Amino acid sequence: MPDINTEETQVENPQARLRKHLIQPEALQLIPEPLARKHAAIPLEISGNVLHVAMVNPSDIIALEALATRSQMHIVPLKASAAEIQEALDFNYQSYEEIEKQISSISLDTAETGPQVKLDTVTDAPVAKALALIIDEAVKARASDIHLQPQEDKVLVRYRIDGTLHNMISLPLMTASPLISRIKVLANMNIADHHRPQDGQFSVRTKGGQSIDIRVGTVATVHGEMAALRLLDKSRAVMSLSDLGFQSESLAKFEEMLKIPYGMILVSGPTGAGKTTTLYASVNCLDCVGRNIITIEDPVEYRFKDINQIQVNPRAGLTFASGLRSILRLDPDVILVGEIRDAETARIAVQSALTGHLVLSSIHANDAVGVVFRLLDLGIEPFLVASALIGAIAQRMVRRICPNCTQFTEVNMVEQKSYQKETGDERQEFLYGSGCSSCSYTGYYGRTGLFEILQISDEIRAMLLSGTTASKLRHQAIKEGMVPLGKDGMLKVKDYITTPVEVLRNAYSVD
């Protein structure tokens, strides 16, 4: 029988382990749920041949022997309260045992067929039910994406929750082909092509009655095909600008910019920063009845009433540039371009803004001032930028503190000094989430935006025409009232919305 170490480890506080870290899926699979509940214990992680287990009673020899016999590993118990064990059991086991039950029902014949998975195999009940359960659990966990990633000896299922990836469960490697093939069938993709990247889309209705659109991408890796599923909850599609996280002054400035009948407003930020959400919210606050609003997107993520939406289709010759040219012949008032990626699209967008249209789009730049110089890099003349651009927004997403497990925590000197630099206040303790079942033990629940708004004034236009530098332009913008991303983030820390470490992790700092 494996050894039992009844001395509690001092490596880590068990409460911190339960609350601040997701439990290793591999550890969870060693102990079945009935046995874990019987002995009020939950496996935490595997270290070599040692299994760390949180228990209400670490001195219970009978329980330790049962866990050691089942796992065939050395047991190192950690003390935890009954309430924390119960929370962890309810959250971590959820429906994973049911997923494993369905996975175990997949016949070995499926694994032996390798890449040549038959259609009747991938549409049978176990594969379909397993995938449905994975999607349901992702929706319950508030995940925005599901990743199915084949490894050397397993398939790793990961959820992106509030912008951060978490390992949720490991499945046998033989399940990779039928699961990926099932996804391809639903998304109308080529089930026989395992080498070229593919993308598609399908819709599901969860057990809770939510209607979810799922955008799928697959690609071949050295261990087999991986898939990424983007979950688009239709109920969250319509957001107002006030829901995004603008400070009151910034919101008033942005709404003032949107009232200008023609010109260009650009939103910048990295992938996943919420640019599309901001653009949709901007369009939703405009008059859709008295104005002809046309969008061209890649892809069209959400569909809106009274707005004409066009999907980019390169195979049919419909790109952002060609689509934008076509839109100009359709008498638009407002044009939303999903992204300005190249010089041709940028030039047509600028010309559209100069000829009496309000153009909204996204562009990749590090900050709001960087948007101006990105247009210049794409070959747009300074006088055209100065004439067409109404303003630019840089944004990031940060996680919000979970309201159900908040507590004041003393932080390191870097966080203290960063906060003091932006706000002028001296503080040692900040509000953090300790972690609970509501926030998946992360301490965060939901996200909000950080915004940096550059409004093109007469002074900034004159500087552009005279050939200024980015640092001088930024200095002038701040002088005129632009709040930098870092400061906007720390003001949200001051309002107990997020934490200093979130702002430091996400906000691009420019001196």
C-alpha cells in the first residue's frame, strides 16, 4: 500500500490553495466524487508520487488509507474547514464525472480508426452528450472560450474565464478525434480534412435555456487537431456604453464625439480587449431608424435589429476594402468597419469620413496617440488624418473583484508605488477577492474596461500638420484632459472595482 504522511505540509496554506487556485484535473480524477464526499476530502495536486489532499480531519487514518488505496499514491493531508471542502467539492466535481462516463462509453473502435472517424461514430450519443456537457459546464462557469488541446498522452479541456485560461479536465487521447469530428459536423466543416485550418459556426441551447452561438476554429498540431470554441451569448449582445466601465467624464466626452455627424472614431487595443463590444455599444446608442447604419465585419459576431451587417468573404472577393467601396454606393449614414488592417482599407475609410459619413472602426495600436501614428504609418497624409479623425480610444479589459469574497490585503511595494503615482494617495492595503465558488476560486467575477480617450482638438490638429512626435502629442492630450490607461485603472482600484495587480498586468504604461 502507498505510504501515508499524516504530518500537515507547511508549503502552502490550505485555505489559500482551495480559494486562489483551480484544482488540478489530474488530481481530481484520482479520487471519485462519492469517496471524496464520504471522507470530506478533496484532492488538490500531484507532485511526483505524492497526492496533496485537503481534509476536514487530516488525522483520520481510515480516510487516509482509503484515499491512498484508491489513488495508489502517497497522501499528504492539509487542514481545511468543512465549508471550504463542501464548496470545493460542489464546484470542482460538477458534471465532470458525467462527462467521463460518456467518454468511457465511446467504443475503442473509434480510437483505432484514428483520423478516419466515421460519421455515425461522431454523432452517437456518448460523443454528442460529452460535448454538450463540456459546453454546458463552460456556460455555467461564465467561460468565453473552450479550448480542446491534444497533448502527448491526453486531451486537455481549458476554459477562458474573465480573460484567463484555466485547466478544467483531462480526457483520454483516444477521444480527441471523435470530439473534434463531432464539432466539425455541427459547424458544417470538412470532417475528412485533418491538415488544413478550418472555421465554422453553430448554435446550441443549454440546459438552462440560454441560446449560445459558437464560433469554431481548428488547426493541426503535432499531437493532433486542436479546436477553439468562442461562446457568444445572445443575451449579452446588447450593451450600453454605461455598462462598459467608462468614468463619467470619459463617457460624456465619448458621447459628445458620437454626436458629430461625420468623421472617424477609432478604437484600439490588443485581441480580447473588448474593441468589438465598444463598437457595438456605440452603434446601439445611435439613431437606427433615422440613419442607415451598415457594418462590415469578420466575422459578424452578433446580429442586431435595424442594422445592415455584412460578412467579409475573401473567397467571393468581399474584403474590408472592397466591401467598404460597395457600402459607399448604398447611401449610408454610419459605417462600422470591423478592423482597419491595411493601407487600402485605411485610405477608403478616411475618404468616407471626409465625404459626410460617420466611420467607426478598430485598429491595432498600443495607446490612443499610437492610433494617429498608425494611420500615418499606413500612408495616410497628416492633413487627411487631422481632417478626418474625431478621436481615438485605447482600451484594455481588467477583472472585477468578486463581491462575495472581498477582504483587504496588504500588497507589495510595486503595487503601492504604482497606485500612489497615478492617484497621489498612499495605501498599503487594497481590496482583493479571497476566492469562492461564485468566482471559480479566482477572486474575480466579470470584467470591466479601462479607457484612454484622445479627442482631436484644434491644437492637436495644428501639431499634426506641423509634424510633431508621439511624446509631444501625448503630453498635449494629457494637458487637455486625457486620462491615461494606467490612471484610469488606478482610479477603478480607488473605487474598489479592480486590483492594482490587474491594472499593472493589463494597462500599457507610457511615461
